[in-house]
Amino acid sequence: MFIYSLPIFFIHIQLGSPLELFAIILLLMAVLYAVTAFDPSFNGEGEPLFSLSLYRYLLYGLIGNLKLWVAFWPFFILLNISLFITDWLAVHGKFTVSSWDEIHFILVTPIIFWTIVVWRNSINTSLPLSGALARLMTVFVYFEFALKLLIRKDYPRIFFSCQDILLDYAACF
């Protein structure tokens, strides 16, 4: 997350400085910490992570019966890998602009599901700070998608390798 979009945000778009963004992050973290409850006595539902079927994992996550780290980390790692590969391919001219759009559109539904799962399971931790940090990371994902939408709409020639894309050259303007 933010490997390609945050430098464009600070260098080319210049809507804010890193210090202002850091202040906003601290304020948001304080608010999320204040509103996130936690249950240190929660032991989790069912078997360990690798013995759960996919159906039970998704069901327990949606209900809110998983430990926070079990609900948060698997999708977070897969999301970041997919975002990095997609952005890397787009920057190096291996993806067209419309293919980049389609990949991000495909990721929207799992991100909404993951947000619900993280917010419901953020109380299932022994550390209240970890629940607030998990919620903050879900907010960061939406900020990343807003930045990518802004880059796609107003700054496509900065992000995409438009001289290498012959089939979708008109999307760079």
C-alpha cells in the first residue's frame, strides 16, 4: 500500500505535507482507540487457523468469532501483494489503464467484506491498541483507493507508462 501513490500525492498533487498527514493519522488513531472496545478473555472460535475450512473461516469472521490477528493478517497480506503487483505492472507498461481499473474494481467487494470482518473482530484481542490499529489499516485501504481514483482521473500520465501502451493510449489523457 502507498508504494506508488503516496509519492505522487506529495510530489505532484501537493494537497498536503507529510507532517499534516501524520497529524491526521494521529488524530484518527486517537479517535479509533477511544471507540474500540476489547475483550481480553476471548479465546476464539473453533479450531486453529489452518484447520478451519474456508467456509467456516469466512462465517466465523463475519459473525465476529475469530481472533483479530486471524481475521486481519491473511487478507491484509494478500491485498498488499495484489496491489503491489497490479501497480508494478501498470507503472512498467505491462497493464493497460482499463485493466488496472478492472483489477481495482474486482478488489472492492472483498475489501468491503474485510472491513466488516475486521471491525467485528477488533474486540477479540488482548491489546486494545491492536484493535484500533487494525481499524486504522482498513481506513488506510480506502484512502489508498481514493488516491488511486484521483491519480486515475487527474494524473494518469504520471502513474502509467503511457508511451508503452498503444492499445489504450487515449485513457492517459
